[in-house]
Amino acid sequence: MANEDLNKINRLEEIQRKLYSRTDPVHRKKDKKMDSISYGVPTGWGEEDSTGSSRSDLGTSRGPTSSRPGVGSEKMTEDGPFRHPMNKARPRSSIFKKFFYFSLLVLAGALVFSFFKIYKGGNVVSPENIDIIISANPFIQSGEEFDTEVSILNRNTSQIEVNSLALEYQKGFISSETPSQSPPYEGGEGVERKKFNIENVASGGTSLGNAKITLFGEQGSKRELKATLEYRIAGSSATFVKVQTFEVTFSSSPLIFTIDAPSSVNPNQDVTLSIKIASNTNTISKDMLVKAVYPIGFQFKESTPMPFVSDNVWFLGDLNPSAEKSIIIKGSMLGETGETKIINVLVGEKDKSSETGISTLYGSLTKTFLLEAPSLLVNLLVGGRDQAEYAFQSQKTVNASLSWANNQPGRLNDMEVRVKITGNALNKNSIKVKNGFYDIANDVLVWDKETIPAFASVEPGTQGILEFEFSSTSTQFPSLVVSPQIELLASISANRPNESNFFESIANSDT
């Protein structure tokens, strides 16, 4: 005990010596940043905390070690400062928001699952993994046979069961002027459909179909071949369809088809159409039929050869390679000056079930006519007057004249003027013609290039007057002449060059 007491005294003395020593250095510690402490403040009187203490006791403790349990104080615990429940953050998220996020997650998962099932997974067949390949020459000769191959490639992981594979095409020419022709691929007239007998296509496998096709069309025109595949999936009764098209271009036409006719005519003037059809293929064109569609106002007169049916259908039969056939149509065009008239001519293979129908159309041409004022004018004057009827005394000499003019923009050749003169009161012996002659056998007065050399070539704008005279028989004995009358009909004609350097006849008349 004595030793322990002695040690205590020595330590106390040592401490006392250091406290009052002038030489012992003072060891200062580095300043540290003080942490601020937040105190909660109650918002009302008389509230109780979780321990049952009154919230009205605000407390006066300012340090974290205060022993008072006031709301504004913080106690030190083993886990750190104690915070009053008033100061804890309340949860903000709602159950509806959580449900919305959960729904989005489920939807995204379903989409991902569906994508992999359709395009990647299991036994599901995707049409994107089925290829239809049509192999053919993209440039073909019209009317000549060519080979076509259709292949099916299955890149799915499962087999496809083929119901049918068909190739459709419009065999003949497609024209908007022929309403009887159905559009392509609707099973209408002129559409052909070839079916292939192929087996089911295994995963990674290929099936082929071959066909020989003959198409007809104009040079430079295009045509589509359409392959249609109908298939099913194993274990399913649903039928799926996939379509693929291939375009070919005609490098030549099967026919050389022309219409030669004037581009303008006078109202009521006769018009002639020359239709020529020549073979341009190495094969025989079977059962050729030509059909004309006339406009309103066209009056058919005759044709060579005669029509097969009505006045607008001609059956030409087979057309051999390099052969040529023609049709000449004559008629007149009625209408008003300034009107446009269109004649449409169709040529193709005759429909076996119809006398006038065309099953395969090879070509279609239109000819447009403009009705214009007379380009070759003739005007008949009797007694110096232009009128439909003229009265004169019996046996009196009547002077008549014809005024003519070339209103064409070009030269006319071989012009001829005629006057048909008839009637029970006509004295044929009284007829006199200046610069012309009287054909008494045909009752016609004639002026042509033989009597007037200038009529051989008449320049545009040229005009002139022709004269003649006549008289009637005696009408003093009415019993001999009943309803005495004389009729005059004047006409003029000439030839003019057309676009093909051929001459076409134009004419006009007056009474």
C-alpha cells in the first residue's frame, strides 16, 4: 500500500510540474470542422411523441447529449443520432404508378417473346423466309415461245405444305379501248393460268416448276408474270398466300399494223381507210379477226373483202410468217365543222365461242379525223343566183356558172369538175360547155386536165369560174310534159399527197 501511495504522489507531482513548467511545449491539435445539428420544431401544442411525452414541452437542450426527451432534441444511440418520427420522410409512390410500370414491363416482355417466336423460334413459319423466284428472259420476241422457271425456297425452320403454285399472265395485247378485255390477273378473257405440281418444301429446301409461254404485245411494251403460292403450316388449317411478279419487255411486235386514211375530211365527204396487217413472227398467227369501231356519224358504204359479220368485222383466217393482208373500207363522215371523229381498229385471235369476239388481242390502232370546212370549194350559180330552186321561162336559154377554189394549204393534182344535168324538161341539144365537154351518154358536163391543162396541178389559193348554158323543151302541150323540171348536181375532185407520199382523193359537191 505504501508503494502504491508513493507512486500516486509521484504522478501528481509530475503533473503539477508539467502544468507550471515554462519550458514544456504545448502540442496543439489541428482544428476540425464542426457538424451542424438540426433540431425538429413541433407544429402544434399538446401533441405527443411515440413515447407519450407532451409535444408542448419544447425542451431547452442544445446539444446532442441532452438528457431531455423533447421533440427538438436528438439522442445519441449506438446506431447514430436518434431522430424523432416527425422528421422521417413519408413514402411518395402510389400503387397505381407501380401497377402502370408493371404493365409496361409485361407488355415489353410479350412483344419480345412474340418477335422471337415468329422470326426465330420453334415451328412458326414466317412469309419473309419464303422466296419465290421467277427466272425468264427479260426481253422476249412477241408471238414466240420462251421458257419460264418458278422456284420456291423455304428458309424457315419448319416445312411448308404447298396447296398450289400458279403462274398467271395476260397473253395478248392490253388495250384501254376494248372494254371486253378484263384487267390482268382477274381471270378475265385473255388471261392464262398455268399450275405446277410441286411437293411440300422442307426446311432449307427448294421446289421447281417449269412452263413454256407465248405472249403477244407491241414492241417496247411491258408485261407482268405473276406467281401465286398458297401454303399451309403443319398442324394448321389456315391457308397463307404469297405473290411474286416478274416483268418482261417485248423487243419486237407480232404484227406490222397500219391504217392509211386522211387526217381531215369535209362533212358528208366520202372517206377511204386502207388497213394493212403483216406478220412479224416466225410462227403462224391463227384465226385472225379484225374489228372496226366506228364513231357516231360514220356511214359504211362498202369494203374489200366483204365483212364477215355486220359492217365492221372481218375474218382473215391464219396469217403465215411474212404474209400480208389488207382491208379497204369506204364510207362517209357526217357531222359539224370542227368535230373530231375517231375510228378504232382491233386485230387478234378470234374467240372460239363468239363470231365477233377477240380472245387474244395482238394490236389496236386508232385513226382521228377532223371535220373541217371544204378544202376544195365548188359553188353552182344559175342565172347568177345561188339558190336551191330557180324558175325560168320555157325554151329560154339559161346561163349557169361554177366557181371553184383550192383552199388547201398544199398543191392539188388532177382536178376535175363535173355537172350532172338531167330532167324531163331538158333540151339536150341546147347544152353548150365552155372549155369542157358534154358526155351525152352519161348526162355529164366535164372539165378536167384534158380540157384545161392547169387542172393537172393546182396551187393553193387558186380559184376560177367555169361556164355553160342550157334551155328547156317546149311546155306548150302540158300533156306531153308532166311536172317539168331540170336537176343540176355539181361536184369537184382532186388528189392530194398524204403523209405516206401517196395521193388521196378529196371531193365536194353542190346542187
